[in-house]
Amino acid sequence: MATHSTVLLLEKLQQQTERHIQKAIREWQNLSPDVFEKSENAASWNAAQCIEHLNIYGRYYIPAIERAIDRAIHRNSRPSPSFRSSWLGSYFTKLMLPGENGIPKKKMKTPANARPVASLDTRKVIAEFIDQQERLMQLMERASKIDLNRARVPISIAKFIRLKLGDVFMFIVAHNYRHILQAERALAAAAKDRSAIKSANIPAPSFLHALAQSH
């Protein structure tokens, strides 16, 4: 499995998360809510639903990560110079990998409790997304003081499975990226003037490339 410098990994995770925040602040907040609420067809999520899906995950993972960090600090955990991704953690993160066209290579069924409702307040959805991503950045900063290999977080779909904190951070950022691209595609499809949407202009998380080449 891939091994990362802890310092560099957290730095890359924070840089990618900052890109997501800036996307929301500089672009999404300046668009009409109407364009977020249009879907290409009845089977597709609109952009607001894509973002709300991320918020649903954030409502679980941000408190879960915070508890894991608190426990690690209580145990006097110290940072390790390197983080080694687990097989399962790498697998989950690789599932998020988009193809060369920015579209996911593999479609996945969304758990019922993570499916966004159809009617949403777009401005509240975007505001919550920004708040969650800023909190995630703060947690990454706190996590730099502990061992990412030893701190564990139960995953949302099966709480008896506990992934390394470093793997959870990578999965969340990759999952965010996947659905931000999906939201951008929905915006482009909904906009009459497609040039108004800067679709897929966020660089892919660099740690994903290393995972894609690992076995």
C-alpha cells in the first residue's frame, strides 16, 4: 500500500480542501440558486443535491474525526513521520477516482440515509458546505499532532469497520472532489450560457495519483 510523508500528505489534503472552499465562495455563491436546482433529467441529481450529499457525509464524519483526535490526544499520541494507507482505505479512496474525462470510472449506489431530498435551500446548502470544509481544515491541523496510523474512525456504512484517520481524510477529500465535479456537470447542463460555468477547473487531488499506481 502507498506510504506518504505525514507532513506532505496533510499539506496536500489541506490544499485540496482550500480549493473546494474557494470554489464555493468565489463561484457557487455568485450564481443564481435557480441554476443549482435544475437537473438534466429525472434520474440525475441537481447541483444542490450533489453538495447536500457531501454535507450529509460531513455531518457524520466531522464529529467522528473530532472524537478520534480527542481520544488520540488523551492517549498522548505523537505524530509519525510517515503514514501507510491500509488496503481497505486505499480501496475506498480509489473508488472515488474519476476517469480522464472527469466522470467516475465506477458508479456506486448511494445509501438511503445519504440521499439528498429534492427540495433544498441552495444558499443554506452552500453555507453549510463551506463551514464543514473549514472545520475539516481545522481538524487536519489538529491531526498533525497525532499518529494518523493509530487513530481510527468508524465508517458511516458499517461502524464496526474502523479505518485509519489518514485513510478517512483521503477518502473524504476524494469523495468531495468526485461530487464537486458532479455538481459542476449539473451546473453546466442547467446553465443556458455554459460559458458562465467554470466546469471541472479544480486539479485532481495529487495523492490520488499515487494510490492509482499502488497495488
